[in-house]
Amino acid sequence: MSQRRVQIVILCEDRQQEVFARHFLRERGFNGIFRSKICPPGRQSGEQYVRTQYPVEVKAYRQNRNRVSIGLVVLIDADTGGLQERLNQLEFALSEDAQQNRQPDDAIAIFIPKRNIETWIHFLQGETVDEETEYAKYQKNEAACKPSVENLAEQCRSQNLPDNAPASLQAACGELQRLLPLLK
């Protein structure tokens, strides 16, 4: 793939998700401009922030995609719910804003860690995980995930994610496919 400069907006709940996404995308060949929209601390829950900002960012993406090479990456924890439940909530947010649902050709990737992003990180660090347990955060050491994210990028590239990978992580590798055409 060529090295095309792409603009990526990362809409996420917290700094850990942002570091994870940014590093993962760089490892997958995205070398352009990243603009992060992270939930401000103490104002509302992270998932609420992402849900309310999602229609705003989708509208901005759709207004700009014909002028510039742009993609939108959304990270929102499933918490105790399911992946489909979160996707339905995001679709509802779009319909409430009189926008059509995400289309197959939209370069909008939605990553939904089941429970939270730390589930993925702990799995990538070699731990046995389940998607119901809440794993420890890496407060003020968010970059600790980078070596594991490098491995994930290679596993997604080679379609060699371990069979015991959390289902939400497997789904994320699939979501990445929505962004790869931007690199051509």
C-alpha cells in the first residue's frame, strides 16, 4: 500500500482508547493527521460523550469526505452490554439527528471493546481474559499498550488473530477494513 496522507478523527471515551487507536492506526500505515475528540474528565460518562458526539462527527465526516481523504474512528466501551446494543445506540443517535445510518462505503470504523479497552490490552499482553471482568487501567501509563498494539496490527494485517481472542477484538479487526481503502 502507498503512503497516502489521510486525516483521521478519533472519537473516544478516554486517553487510553486514544493512545491505543492512534498507535494501532500508525502501525497499519496511517501517517497523516490525527484529530482526537476525548471525553473531558468529570463532565459526563465516556460512552455518553461518544454517543452524543457521534452524529456531529459523522456529519462533519460526510461534509468533508469528497474534498479530503478522511476517516472516522469511534471507540466506545460495551461496558456490561453487548456490541450490537452499542451499535444500535449509535444508529439511533444518527436517526435522532435526521442522518442515515453508517453506509458500507463510509470510512467510519467503530471499535467496541466488550467491557473496556483494558480487556483487549490485557489479552494482548498474554493474559487469559473474559469480556465480563473489569481489568485494571493504566493510569498515567497509557503508552504501556504500544508493544501489544504492534502485535495486534500485525495479527490483523496477516488475518492471524488467535482463536481465543475476545469476540469484540475480532470484530475490531473486521471494522478496520472500512478504513483501508483510504491508504490506496
